[in-house]
Amino acid sequence: MAAQLVTVAIIPVLSRLYGPAPFGEFAIFVSVTALAAVIGTLRYEMAIVLPRARSEAVAVAQMGIRILAFVSLGITAASVALAIAIAISDEMVQWIWFVLLVGPGIFLLGYNSFMGQWFTRAGEYSRISRNRVMQSVVTAAAQVAFGFVIQGSGIGLVAGLLVGQAAGATFLTLANRAGAQIFAPSGWRRQGYLRRKYWRLPTLLMPHTLVDSFRLNGVNLVIGQYSVAALGQYSQAWRLVQVPAGLIGSAISQVYFPRLAKTPRAEMLTVVRSSVLRTILLGAIPFAMIFWLSPVLFPFILGAEWAEAGKFAQALTPALYVNLVASPISTVFIVLRKEHIGLLFSLSYTLLSLGALFVFRDDLLLAVWIMSACQTLALGIYVALALWLVKPPPAARL
């Protein structure tokens, strides 16, 4: 809650320091790094929670972080070459720093994901919480400071984000008592065994996550093609409406994933049903308030130029509420080794979302309303599918 409150409290300051267009540039950077980070981790961070043996979890973390470092270095090298080409062509030179920071952004995002799963496995949620508060404070302070130095550009928002992520990575590394083990060398033979054992993660879960990330970030890229300022309005709406979803959903997800991994098959339905009911009740009042009040509150709190963001927030609310319910139980498909079902659903969901946005792109607000309605219906089906999958087998019911 403290981490989310810091994010909310600083937004009125940032909205006046930067304006819609810089926020649109920031959204494009975040979208690109989020998409690439999925490939960089190959989703091996999700395997850290699964093995019973601690030594195997350490080996998985070692393997995943090395793959992430290799991918990040490769992308950094390509980014340097692209930045040189941009400088020589003298076109879009304002994007040079964005391009150069993509590689470090990918590594920091992926590394924090690995370390977060390590502490989730250990059940050290207090450390995760303290890290989120510290990271939010550092990010907010850095973005405000850069806002006074670098005006009229989203690079200050990007630099502040990376400073916060670096602080978070440092905190988690120093707090990790097994840090020496995670960074110690391990045999290639064991890594080969782990790749064979967890082949489903890069083969099925990674494409699933990539499709989900493409849906979320592809919306930003589609809107950004038409107007960076409009993207700034949309991304600000998404960011603020996500606050209650992030507060409730991520906390429940972190608790329920390791719990599901250890729950006997016959008892899973009770755990999943509990998660669904809790999130429905916890999210009902906050999302109802966002839906009715956002068109008025956004321009009042952020400034008159952000009126469009309030309308986008209202349109996004139904889909984000149902997404809040669906998010904690998405790990059902991992625990039950049904990643292929999740992948097929994600492909359909992405095509539906981006298709609605593309067809009605001439009226962006209408397009977001239709996209939100399609997502709300699809996510309701997703929740029903998860509940159906965790039904105990006939023998267990007897």
C-alpha cells in the first residue's frame, strides 16, 4: 500500500513537470523493454518456486540470470549500433538515449523478477514489500529531479525508472542470504538437466507471456503510431487505474502461487475459489469509485490538459476489475502443466483486444470502450476455465 501511495502521490507533480507527450514516449520505452524482458528471462524465474529442493531452485536462478545477462548484452550491442545509425542519419535523434537504455532496462526488469520469485519461494514477503516501497520512493524522487533538468522529453521518466530499478536490484541482492550461491558457478550438465525438466517454461509459458505482454504493450505501440500525446493520456489512465489492481492482485498472486504449487490436487478448487471471491470483494468498491469519479478527478488532480485520461480510465475500469480477479489464478495453468491451454486463450484474447482497437481506431475513446468490453467478457471466460480445470478428478471426489 505504501509503495502504491507513493506512486499515486507523485503523479500530480510528474504530470505537470512532463505533460502528455513525454509520458507517451515513456510508455513506448516501457512497452519495448517489457516485451524484450520476457524473451530475456525465458520465464525461468517461474521455476524458482516449483522445486522442493533448495539447491535446484538456486541452480534454476543461476541459469536464468545468466541467460538474461547474455540477452541483455546482445540487445545493448544492437542498440549501440542503432543509435550510431540514428546519429549519422540525423533523423529521430531525440530517441538515441531511449535506444541506448533499452538493454540495461531489460536486465534490471528481468533481474528484479528473478529475485522477487526467490523471496516469494522463501516466503519473505516483508522484504518484497520493503523493496517495493524503497523502489517507489527512489523512482519518484529521481523522476522529479530529472524533470527539472530534462524538460520536454520522456527521458527523465525513463532515467528515473532505471535508477529505481537499480536500487531495487541492489536491495534484493544485499538482502539475499543465498546471494553467493546464486552467483556461484554451476555445472553445464546440471543446467542441461534443468532445461529438459522445465522445457515447458520457455516453450509454452514464454510464448504465452509474450502474447500477453504484446497485448498490453501492443496497445501502447498502436496508439503511439497515431499520437504520442494521446498515448500519454491513455498510459496515464492505465497507470492510475492499475493502482488498486496492483495493490490487491500482486499481493494475492505472490501468496497463492507457492500455495497452489504445494496444494494437493483434490484441494485446489477450494484455494482458487477463495482467491476469486476475495478479489471480487476487495476490488468492488475501489473500482466502482474509479468508474464514476475518474472523469472529474483526473483533470482536477493532474491538470486540465489530462481530461482525456479520465475518460480513458472510466473505459478501462470494467476490464481491469475482471483482470484483477483473473490475475492471481493465472498460475493454475503453470501448476497443472496446462500452459498450452493458457497460450491458446492468450492468443485469442490478444487478437480480440488489438482487433477491436484497430477496427475502431478512428475514434480512440470508442475503441478503448469496445476493447474493454471484449476483454471483460473474455476474462470472465478465463476465470470460469480456471475453476473448471481445478475441479478434483472423479476419484478424488469419491
